[in-house]
Amino acid sequence: MKSIGTGYASGKIILMGEHSVVYGEPAIAFPFAGTGIQATIKANKLESWIESSFFHGPLSAAPNTMRNVTVLLWYLVKHFKIPEPFYLKIESSIPAERGMGSSAAVAVAITRAVFDWMEEPATQENILHFVNQAEAVAHGNPSGIDATTISGTEPILYQKGIGFQPFQLNMDAFLVVADTGVKGQTRKAVKDIAKLMELRPYETNQQMRTLGQLTNQAQQAVLQNKPRVLGDCMNQAQGLLRLLGASNHNLDHLIETALEHHALGAKLTGGGRGGCMIALAENETSGRQLQKTLLSAGARDTWIEGLGVYAHV
Ligand code: MEV
């Protein structure tokens, strides 16, 4: 056992397929290097302690909103027979509850830190074993896409119950990510869509299937370097996500603004009802311009990411 364990995890972006992934359809996501979480763990003298911007104090007093962390720690302590107490520090640049996978990322970073502390090999399978249990507490019925994406290193096509295939982003275009500044409501949105599925099963199933088809078309567009086709898939997906009630006026406003300013496509990313949107830009110059436009239109923060071998930021 080392004296200090450290672990890092990035955020994630879902390019296509949020919500429909819960119903077995494919989704495309990638680890998002623009944001991340660092966890550090070491022995403490008196009691187990958590230090984070969200909460600092004894583990026993952690609020219910941190149940994913406390449950995860419980599993890890039990598995590794950790000689409590410990001191855990969490430093994050991932905005919380904005669809960037902050809860999965905090779980991956902590699990990696504990594996490092215990000098155990942190394979993706080992990490996911613990993180999926914590995610089930945070999200109720997660598809597993956040934990899988964040514990890996590559873009993936993910399908619940089947697993994931890594694939190369191969597109001569840039993705702008903008934070509405409003907390997303993944859990609530997932629940409400489950209600829609009960109330209008035929229509809702059709919508899920169409979202799945759009994801497959989007993957082909990425592989064949066809940004306009990807943009069109994104716009169609956003139309359906809006019908399913996953968007909100903050997202709609930034999405409309992006489309009015030469974005090839734009949609929400992650759970929605707040959180972040993504917009596809033809090149880096138009992407940077779009960042400025979205900030003037009220975005809290923006990032830009090249989408492949042609586009490096
Ligand atoms: C959340 O990042 C993605 C959702 O599809 C929920 C899930 O897959 O568990 C909205």
C-alpha cells in the first residue's frame, strides 16, 4: 500500500443517442478532455474526511446528494479492507449536473485513486465493477454509457447489455460544447420518459428506434467524414429529444442561436432539461466564433474539440 493514491477521470460528451440508449438503442460518446476530476486519498488520523468544493467534512456527515460517493467508498472499503479512517480530496473542473458525466467521473477518479493507493491494477473492468454500482445509486436506472465512456480512453459506440466498440473519430469538423449554466435533470428526465413509454408505448418506442437509426447514420457520417450529414442527424435527434421532453428553453435558445450562426447541427447532450448543448462547426475559426456567440447569448462556459485526425485543438 502506497502512502498516497491518486486517480483522474475526464468528463464525457454524448454525441448521439442519450435517452434512447436506456431503451437498448446505440449511442456515441467520447471522454472529454476539456474537463476532469482529480481524486487523492491517504490515511487520516481521527475520522474519515471528504474535502471537495461541494462538501467538506466527516464522511459520516456527507449529504444525501453524495450518496453515489459514500456508497462507492463503502464498497471499496469493504473490498480492500481499507484501514479506515482516510482523507479523500476531490478537485473537479467538470460542472456538476450538466450532462458531462460528473457523477460517473467522480466515481472513476475515486476508484482509480483507491486502486493506486492499494497498488492494484486498475483495469477498465475492475473500475467499472465498482463505478456501475455507485452510478445505479446516483441515477436510478443508468444505461451504463457514462461509466463506460469515462473509464475508457476512446470514442465508443455503446449499446446497453451488449457492450461497446471503440471507433476512430475521423471528421474534418469541430464540436463546440456550451453550458447553459442551468443544472440538468437527468434522473427526472429519464423517469418522465419512462412514464411516456407506459402511456404511449407505440409512439415512444418508434421515437427511440428512430433515435437509434440516427445514431447509426451519424456513426457512418463520422467514419466517412461527412460533417453536413452528421449535422443533419444531430438536428433530427434534437427534434425527437424535444418531443420526448428532454430539452428546455435554455437549451433551445442556445441551439437556435448556434443554427442561426452557421452551425451544421446542434442538440442537447446528456440528460437534458438544462446542462449542456453541442454544436457542429465546419472549421476551427467558425467554432471559435460560435463559442463567442454562445457566450454572448447567455452560455455560462464553452469548450471546443476537434473531431478527429484532421482536426486537432
Ligand atoms: C446521461 O448521460 C445519459 C442518459 O441516456 C441516461 C443513461 O444513459 O443512463 C440520459
